[in-house]
Amino acid sequence: MAAVHLRIGDLVWGKLGRYPPWPGKIVSPPKDLKKPRGKKCHFVKFFGTEDHAWIKVEQLKPYHAHKEEMIKINKGKRFQQAVDAVEDYLKQAKGKEQNSDCKGDSKAKKTSNKPLKILEEDDEDLSALKDPSEKPVKDDPHFHHFLLSQSEKPASSMEPISKRLKIIEEVTGSTSIQAADSTAINGSITPTDKRIGFLGLGLMGSGIVSNLLKMGHVVTVWNRTAEKCDLFIQEGARLGRTPAEVSSMCDITFSCVSDPKAARDLVLGPSGVLQGIRPGKCYIEMSTVDPETITELSQVITSRGGRFLEAPVAGSQQLSNDGMLVILAAGDRTVYEDCSSCFQAMGKTSFFLGEAGNAARMMLILNMVQGSFMATIAEGLTLAQATGQSQQTFLDILCQGQMASTFVDQKCQNILQGNFKPDYYLKHIQKDLRLAISMGDMANHPTPMAAAANEVYKRAKALDQSDNDISAVYRAYIH
């Protein structure tokens, strides 16, 4: 791409590595985020993602001038969603400008003559040339309103990356890595040269391994049902005959299995991971299990000189496939850092939560809330039907209110269509509720809402819904 002269607020196409140009907006970098030395670049917020990046000026093109060209060469679904997001932003901005013109044309004329601050190619620091009266990105009413409507997240979650990191460190003692969307724009991932092993190719593991391979990692796979490995072998993965062989061959071994028993068996059972652990070998437990299981696995791995990290993931099969999981990590901080490229490939964000066990606790709390919420939504849908109300109208109203979200819309639509194909197994969310309730008991903390939801999921399991999606809890109310 040819170098261009651009300013803060401009819409652009930004290119990272081998990935296609992606629509974004030049924004003011956080005050505490320094520009990379020796690079002539602008700070860009990408549409359709939560990613920000310093982009070299030669990798930027004006949005409007090159829109048709870019649309012709990029046809992906996520790309089109990003372009749609830009158009929505432009419509909202135009509407606000028209309203402003109606209120006071004289004021508009007064400000229209204000000189624009242009960021040149040889700028050493973008903040040094920023117009003092110009609002930072989080205070830009057009952009802020757009972000709220798109992400449906609190304002604090949309603050610049470095500021968000600072807040997390100060308030919770944890840290986070804001990873780029591995399926969309992030060409800056440099895959680790360490050999990666992965055990467990279920709903979540399959998407994770696929994205690791796409990002150039060398991966050896194993699964209890061996034929599940075939597709990944075709994509370039290597095959491990046993968990012990994988952990012996690889520098870093991940596992993602169904429950605490499966996690223990994988490590402690015949030909288990522990047999392949040597000093310096890393083992990362991604399964959602209880803190006690994590403590046990951490102790046995480190007793052999290995290094241990837990890293359960928040998300679904679709988010796993898209490389948009949220990773919650705890344990050996150096392992967390060694896995940076892996976490960027599989997720949009990762958090380090301190000592081993903390990630398991946080994950169980999150899934407890999700499971209880899903059961409540199913209860609302069936109560609407029982009282003669339209379920579709109930959903339409719900999706226009404060609880509107992609999760609610997708799950409810699937229920109304009778589609319970698993995106997250019902049996797994019931397991998580059970473990969360047990954790509450140990902390002498009441969990009556989770306990009630757990009974509904148990009823759904009795109705043979275990291997369906969590939304199949709906069937517990209609049988």
C-alpha cells in the first residue's frame, strides 16, 4: 500500500501481515501507550472487533476511495460484517451532524474553519501532534455511541487496551492480554517455535487446534476417539499415540476434556501425561473443572519438574471456531507468557488471574451465571406460551430492551425453530452448575438461584437432552 497523509478520525483500510485489509478508524492512542520506535504509523481501532493496533502508514488506505476495490477482493462473512459496521457508524454520524446543523448553523460555520491537525508520515509521537481540543476516542460521541450499539458492553470494556490493562491490574491484581481476532485481521502473530501438543478434540478443542494450525503453530494431537484426529492430520498436525507420547514430544501440552474425572485420568492414568513430563515441560489444563482438581494436577506436574498453567475458556463451539474465546489463566506466569501466540490464535482476550485454582473459580462462577440465565429465559418462553402470549413477540420485546444480546437472540431463535444442535453441551453446563454450588458450600456462600437452575438441567438430562445444546433446558418445562 502507498503511504498516505491521514488524521485522527479518518476511516481507513489497514493491513496486518498476510491478512487482507480491514476497515478501521484512526484514533488517539492512550496517553500511556507509546508509539513503536522507528515506525511511521497511526493507531487504528478496527471495526467488527475489539482490536487496536499501530499500523504503518504504507499499510493504510483511505476508506471511501478504496471501498469498491476492497469489497471485490474480500468476500468473507466476518469481513462483510465489519463493512456493515462501518456503514452503520457513518449513518449514525451523519444523523447526528444533521441534528446539530438544525440546532445552530452559525455554530457549525464557526467551527468548520478550524484548522485540521494532520498526522504526517514522519511523526515521532502521535500524542505530540494531537489537537488539545480534540476528544479522545472514548469521548467521541459518534464513535462511542456506535461502539455501545455494536458491542452491547459497558463503557469500561471499550476503553483503550493499555487503560483496560491498567485498571485490571490495580483493582483485581490480575492482568490481561488483548489478543487480536485470529480469524479476521491479525497478521502480527508470530507463532512460537515451541512444539505444541493438544489432547481432546471435542466441541471446543477442535476449533482451538484449527486456529493454532492456521496461525502456523506446530501441533501434535491426540484424542480418545482416534478418527477425530484425521481432519487435523490433513491440515498439517502430527499424531500422538498416547497422552504420554504427546507430552514427551512437545514443549507445551494443552488438554481440553469434559470433566474432573477425565482431566485426572488424562494425567494420572495409563500412558498418561505425567509419564511424559520432564523438567521444563509445560502442561496447560483448559478443561472447566473444580479448583481442587487443578491443585492436584498442578502438584503432580510440578513434582516432576514440569510447569503448570490452568486456562479454561469462556465461549462456545462457534466462538472457538472463530478464534474469539476468552481465556482465563492462572498458575505459572512464565508459561502464560510462553503461550502468548497460542492464546492470540485461539481467543480475543486472555486474563492472568494469579495462583492456580483462581481461573477454575472464575470460570465456574461465569458458567453458573450463564446456566442460570439460560434456564430463566427458557422459563420465560414457556410461561409466555402457557399464558397465551406469542413467544416470538416475547423474544422481539426482549431483544429491544436492556437484556438484548447475541446470546439471547440466537438461543431463543434456536428454541423456537426446534434446533438444539450443541454449541455448548447441556450436560457440561449442568456439571458446571453442580461444581459451582459445591464451591459455594465450601465457602459457606448461598447459591439458591444456581441450585434451582441445576434441578431444571437435571430434569432435562433425565429427558435425554444431555448431548444437546444448553438451550434444550427448554424441554424440561414442556414435558
